[in-house]
Amino acid sequence: MTVTLCPWTPADLELLRSLVTDPSVSPQFDPFQGPLGLEHKLQDPRLAQRGLRLAFVDGEPAGFGLAWTLDNPGRRWFMIRVAVLERFRRRGVGRRLAEAVLAFAETERAGEPADVATSAWLPNDAAEAFASSLGLTHERWFWLMERPRGARLEPGWPVGIETRDFDGSERMLREWTDIYNDSFAQHYRFVRSGVEVARAIVADPTFRPDGLRLAYRGGACVGFCRNELHAGRGEIGTLGVGHAARGLGLGRALLRWGVLWLEANTPAPVTLLVDGENENALGLYRSEGFAITRTRRIWGRPAAPR
């Protein structure tokens, strides 16, 4: 058996699509599915396309590995994912892919401290064994929550709050970026965003301007909700409220707006993904009818200092 690894290029788009949509892989890569799902993920400005590797066994496509390069203030980290088609598993292909992606991450470190993480939907004994083999230990649970359709609740915007759909302007890009950073600065593995990241999101073929609503108080942006449409579900992709506007009920109003938008734009389930240790968010989502339907686990380790 000969295993060959090759860097991915845009010419390999359909080959990668055939791998990520294989029934033995697709449940772990659900946002990659659908007509534009793969393009959506490849558009992610933090996905390191130069580090994407394809694996072949005796010339036949067998799997892929990829990494997201994520910069925390003062510390870089990499989220790696590896997939191998069922018929090629237990032959060391996944390990080879992981080593190749980690080698890429090492070159990207540029002497900086860097952590490594991976994640998977559970139950997944293979992923747990894989994470352990790389020296990764449990860090976090994330939960996919779903809300029954049809229980219509109007946003009920707090007094003094004005909302606007995203208009594509540079000003609104900056406002969105700033309120994102303010909202999530204290969250698990926070990654600071920049206007260039916002521009890349807007350029994504699946981005819907009317699916991004920003909230203002006294002329200042104080919160936002951005929805995403995936092949199998609609998602409250990101919802944030700045520190200056907390305690007003704005998070609940934005959540209700997001639910109404999703129900109007897709017949698919209405979902969101939440950090299992974010008790405030969990309390809000449960009170709005969301219930846990799936569990995602994250494993990680700090990189050895040079």
C-alpha cells in the first residue's frame, strides 16, 4: 500500500467535494455540504488553504486534512481537522495527514507560542482515539441546540434600540467588527476579528445581507445577529451584545429576530451552537425553546515552546 500526500490546489475542488460529501465523512463536516457548502468553508479567511492536504492510497483519493490559523491576543492557535474515507481507515492515513497539517502549522508559528486543537461530533470513538494519539486532551463541550418551528415570538426591541440590516458600507463593516470584538473578548479561545475578515465574510457566496442585523443605541452599535443557511439546517451563526448594552433584553430580542428570519428563509431546523460553559447563553436559549440535540467535543494542547 502506497500513501501519497499532496497539497490542495483550486483545481482539486471537485475531488475535495467528493471526499467531504462521502457518507462516511459528511456527518462530521455538515457545514461543508450543499451546493455552495464547500465554497463557503474555503472562503473562510482563517482557513489556511496552503496547509490543506489530500491523501491518496495507491492513487485513489482517500482523505484530507486542513487547519484554521487563529490568532488570540499574544498567542496563535490552530484548529486541525482530518477525514479519511471508511474503506481506508486503520491504515495510518489519518496519522500521516495529521502530521502533514501539523508540520504546516509549525512553519506558520514563526517562533510564536501556538496551541493545537481538534474537534468532532460525538459519539465518535475514532476521533477520541485520534486526539489522544496526538497528545490532545479534553478542553470543552459545545452543544448544538434546536428550536421547534412555529412558536412565533416577536423581538420586542428594548426602549432606545434601533436596528438596521447590513448595508455593505465600510462604516457598517467597522461597526460590526468592533461590536463583535467587544462582545466576545472574554469568551473561550477568543479570536480578534478585523475589517478584512468581515469583508471576506461578506464576499462569501452564501452570505445574505438581510441575514445580518445590527442594533444601535444613541447612534452607537451595541449588538448584532448574523444568520447562516446550511444544507441541512438554519443557524443563528453569531449573536453578540456589547458590554454597554447588557441587561436590557437585547440578546433575547436579537435571538427572536434571528429565529423569525430563519423560519422565513428555510424549511430546515432552526439551530445554534453554544459553548457548554456559557451559562448565561444557555439559560437564554433554553428559555426561548432551544434544546440540545448534538454534542461537539474539543481537544487541545499547548505547543512546546522553542
